[in-house]
Amino acid sequence: MYDPRLIGTWRSDKRKTLVEIATRRDLSSVKKKKLADLFGKLKLRYTRTRCYSRFETYKSVSKYEVVAKDDYGVVIVGVTPEVGKQIWHIHFERNRYWIYLGSSGIREFFRRVPGK
């Protein structure tokens, strides 16, 4: 199974993610500033079976499988060299999607890169 909404290139949406983080009362302003330096740098390209990622100079390729989908999103299971097997729930919104970052409750947004 695959989901055509996922196929293509996506980039971390720093602006949208930082708007989300700004509303968090459980994070200090120092922590928010440190987090701000991380977002907007991750680029992901999905094919039917693989995800190619780039964060600054680091690149990786991982296999994934769509295990569930509905009108709002997909659930994928992937294997990364660093962590091993993981589950991601991807929520779609127009030309964006978002995921939760671990147990932090922080949502990271990604926007589709046009023409890719």
C-alpha cells in the first residue's frame, strides 16, 4: 500500500512550526530559541517505498511502508539506521503535513516543495 499524497519532496516549515512552539507555556524562552535553530533545515523526499532525508550535510535513506490511511493522514512504519523501526502518524493539511516529535507534544510542520 502507498499514499500518493506523500510522494514528492517536503521541507520542514520553520515559520509554521515556530508559531506552534510560541504558544507553548511549558517551554522557556531559552528552550524555544534553541529549538528555532533546528527547524527549516530538514528536507524529505518520498517515493513509494523509501524516504530520502537531508539535514544540513547529513543524508540518509530509509525504507518505509504505509500501514494505514484515511482522509486525514497516513501511518507509516520505517526503519532508520540510527533508531531502527519507528512508527510515524502523518497528518495532512492542504500542501502541508505535520507530525508529533516524540513525546514532547511538539508538532513539526512540513510544506510540499513545488515541482518536485
